Amino acid sequence: MFSNILGQKKVKQILKEQIKNNKIVHAYIFMGQDGVGKRLMAQEFAKTLNCVINDFTNTDIGACGKCLSCQKISQGASPDLHFIDFMKQAQLQEEDLEKQKVLKIETIRYMQKAISTKSHESKWKIFVIDPAEKMNIAAANSLLKTLEEPPDNTIIILIARHKETIPKTVVSRSQVLFFAPIDQQEIISWLMLNKSLDSSRAQEIANLSEGSLGNVIKFLEENEKESLSLWQKLKAKNLTISDILELSKAYAKSGALECIDAMHTQVKKEFRVFPQETLKPLELLNEYRSFVLKNANGQTVLDNLFFDLYELNKSK
């Protein structure tokens, strides 16, 4: 149960026991830093309670992940799992997402109206307020009324970074579950298994993660964007020697190995579509990566790699 969520052993155990004993509370606060699985846990919790194949009171397996209910929840299409967040508020108010700074009373009232109706197809209705600390006073006071008289088979999950940012009256009516930073070794294992990184590179990224898988994913996405931009620049046919050396100098500062690995990911994606055109660039990247691993000077490696890639693209 909850096997696809890294870490959070204590939270998993608490929820498992409540599920097995059918003693689920009506309101939770999932508290902890960003990127440690709070929102994913809410989703998996909803799957487990509403799975139509695995009976949650008689199994440790959790959700089957294959039934219509599980699939709808995974796809964000379940009519009985509601995320009350800035995206929903922007939709309700027909405003830009960027304009949403606080969760307003109108959004909580929308949630309360949905709570008052019968579930569409599931046993449990789950409402996830994220980020709960962004509720204004009026919204929090309005929510309090629902927490005092919760409907049957309805769960409200508040997602927040700090308990102190939520009114004490709301906290007192909810069970607080603390999500700890994810252990570095678990992040390393995840990176090696899911991103095909070697242990050394995975360790480097894990050291920067601050215990947040969200930070890891953001870091990888930013690296991919940078490498894509770099790859596109090197594919241009109007670069000067000076341009190439400036690029090399800039990317060497953040690490030659990181640069090569990120670019390798992008070129590998192109390989699926253009295998003949990208085979040689992939070979060059692998070759120069081995030089870095043998402790060659990072900038010198990138100087030569960038020149070789540029000349290779220019000759096409």
C-alpha cells in the first residue's frame, strides 16, 4: 500500500492502520515541505478507499490501479476526488492562474456545495485543499463549519507546509500527519531506477534535493531545458569560435558532467525520430563523458566536445 510514494514510513503506517480498522477520520492536515509526496498521498489514499477490486479492510495491497475508479483518479477524471486549489479557483472565477494569491471564501463555498451532494460513483468523496495556508480568514472560518459537522464518507485533506499558518480552530478539528524530508538514499535509488543515472550523478543530485523529490524533478527539468537550448545552439550554422568558447565557459561553471548528461538525454529523445542523424552526436557525448570521468579538465572537455558537435552539425 502506497508503495509508489518515497519515504513517509510513519504516515503510511498510520493511514494503513486506519484503513484496515475502518477508522478513517473526516479531516487531515498533510504537513511538510514541498515535493515530499503530500498531494500524491492524497491521491493514493482516494484510490485505496474507492478501489472496486481490492477491499481496503482486507488487504495490505492497496489500490489495484486497474479498475475504472483507480484509472479515473490517476487521470484526474474522478467526480469524487476534488482538488480545491488555485487552478480550480481560476477556473471558477474565469481568471488567469497567475492572479490567484489566496484561496477565497467563494472557492470554499463551492467545495461545501459539492460536499452536500451525493457521491457520483464512489463510496468516499475526498476534497484536497492545496495550499491550505493560502486560505484567507473568511475562507478558513467558512471551512470550520464543515469540519464541525462533516458529512458521512467525506474526507477533507488540507495540504500545508507549516501548521502555524493554519488557524488553530481548523487544526484542532483535523489529524495532523507530518511528511518528513525523503532520505537521500531513497532519492538516489529512485534516480538510478527511473532516470538511469549512475550512482555518482544520482548522489550529486540527491545532495542538492533537500529531501524533496519535487526539487529533484524540477532540477532535472531545468537541466533538460538548458541542454535542449544548448543543443539547438550547437545545431546552428552561424556560430563563431568565440561563441563556442563562451558557451563552453558558461556551462563548465555548472559542471561538465551535468552538461553532458543533460544534453545526452535530449539527443537520445531525438534519436528515436532521427536515428541516423543523432547516432554520431550520441557517440561523441559518450566519448567525452568518459574523459570527464577520468578527471580531464571540464572546460577543456567541453571546448572540444562543442567544437566537434558544431562541426558535425555544420557538415550536414
